[in-house]
Amino acid sequence: MSERHTHHPSGGHRHHHGGHAPQGHDDDHGHSHSHSSPGSPGLRHRLAHLLTPHSHASADKVDAALESSARGMRALWVSLAVLGVTALLQAGVVVVSGSVALLGDTVHNAADALTAVPLGIAFVLGRRAATRRFTYGYGRAEDLAGLVIVLTIAASAAFAAWAAAGRLLDPRPVAHVPAVAAAALAGFAGNEWVARYRIRVGREIGSAALVADGLHARTDGFASLAVLLGAGGSALGWRYADPVVGLAITAAIVLVLRDAAREVFRRVLDAVDPALVDRAEAAVRTVPGVREVGELRLRWIGHRLRAELAVVVDGEATVRRAHAIAVEAEHALLHAVPGLAAALVHADPAPAPGEGDPHLALAHHLTA
């Protein structure tokens, strides 16, 4: 795969990877343009290439996306195995102890393991190539999975509140306290390990849904601690220990739900960290030939970023020169912004004295 360019009468340039280029357009390094051309970043940039070998070709970007999806799938399978074993161990203790609180925690852990299903579907869909209908691919399926996970966390909070309230109205003694305590500790350890693993991988590959799923696992760990503390209180003769601690943990789950929902809903609304925008603008401004950076937009599609921006170049620059500057601007972005899959760069000519805005003819469309 190679690059597609659409040139504009003003010397503008739209540039992205993944299209079809004319025959003979070699993309050995992701660009057919030599880095020794005028305006190239120079020796320091070349040394950076030697120290950090990479390619920006479409095939390499697809490989990176597939690799991140594979890491996400691996995280889901490992998490499913750990939580499945944890739930089975707890279920065995439930059978011999008859602990209602531990039963609720076991069901909770099983539900958490099952959240791997929508995320797994999303990662599989994300591997599919873009089509004429889904021109950006299927990466946004991760955002839908994130919404499902947020709803699951909300249901978990409601279930925990209901169980705690029921136990408060009808307190019951807890039998086989040592076994219940051990199962609760196993539940906490399993969930906390899974939470750390999912959150770490999710942040590394840029998957908000996987991070939300990790936060969900952490809420289940809190629920396991509630079982442990409640069992300890019951062993000391306080019948209301279990429901009171359960209500406190419900509040903690609601706080985690708030954080997870905020992250997922921001992603659905195309929010990005403003620091990423600042970083991208700073990188483009260092490109020789770029006089100013105009509108710059970043958006997540699954766990990959896409960028759209305009750069101001010399109004007398040739189309080739404007194109070369746009290529270097994209190149700088690919280095500076982690997780960036593609950039669409438009080159605008610097206005000459007395010259009107070349985009004036579009104004009524932009404000309609």
C-alpha cells in the first residue's frame, strides 16, 4: 500500500496512507521522498532513525494495529483464565459454607470474566480492513464495548447495594469463616492482578475499553475485601458487619464507575488529552517550511489515533515543495504522537498583501 495525495489549486496538499498511488510510487520508507531533500531535518533526525528504526508504510501501520489488538486479546484471555479459576475456587467454598456474601462475590467475578466477550468481539472486529461503507474501519467497536462494560459496572454496583441492603434487613451468621476469608483473599488477589494487567495493557495500546474493564476488575476486588471484612466482623459477633461493609464497598464501586464512565464517554465524544494536541502542534512547528499550524484535530478510532491538520507554507512555494513540507509534517507527527496511525495534512499558502481568504467560498458551508 502507498500514499494518496490530492493537490489543490492553491498549492494545498492532502496526504494520508492507505490509498492507491500512481504506478511507480515507491514507498520504501513509508514515503517516496528522500530525506536528503531541501528542508530535511538534518543529521539529528537521521541519527534518530538509526537509533529507532521504523517505517511509516501502510503495511507497517496495519501490523502495529494488529499487534496491539493481539496484545488486547491476550490480555482478555489471560484475565478470563485467572478470574475463571478464582470464581471456581470461590464457588467451591460457597458450597461448603453457604455464605450468601461469598456467593454474591462469586457471581460478581464470573460476570467480570464475561466482560471479556464484548471486548474480544471488538478486538476481532478491529482487525477487519476498512470498507466502502466503514471507511475508517471497525475500531470504534471498542467504544461500544466500553459502554457495555460501564453498564456492567453499574449493574454490579446495583447488585452490591441490593445484597447489602438485604443482609442489613435480615442479618445471618457466616459459617466456616476461615474458608470464607481465604476465598475472599483469593478473590481480591485475582481481581487486583487482573485489574493491574488490563489497565497496563489498555493504556499501552490506547484502549479505553480495556482500561475500563480493568477498573471493573478492581471493583470486584473491593467486593471481595468486603466479604473478608464482613466475615471477620461476623466472627467477632457483630451481625451487621457484613451489610455495613457491603454498603461502603458499593460507594467505592460507584466512584470507580464514575471514572470508567467518564473515560469511555469522553472517547465516544472524540475527546483527547489536550497535552497530545500541544505535543503535536509543537512537533509540526519544528518542520522547516511550516510558518504556522492551523486547525489540528485528533481522534481515537479504537486504540489508534488519527490526525487532521492544516499548515501554512510560503505562498510562492511550488506544489512539490508544499507536498514535501506536508510529508515532513506528517513524519514529525508520527514520531511525536504515540499511537498515531495516520495524518491528513493540508497545506495553505501564506496570504499575500491584499489577498483575500482563499477559503472564503467555503464559509457559508461551514456555518450552515
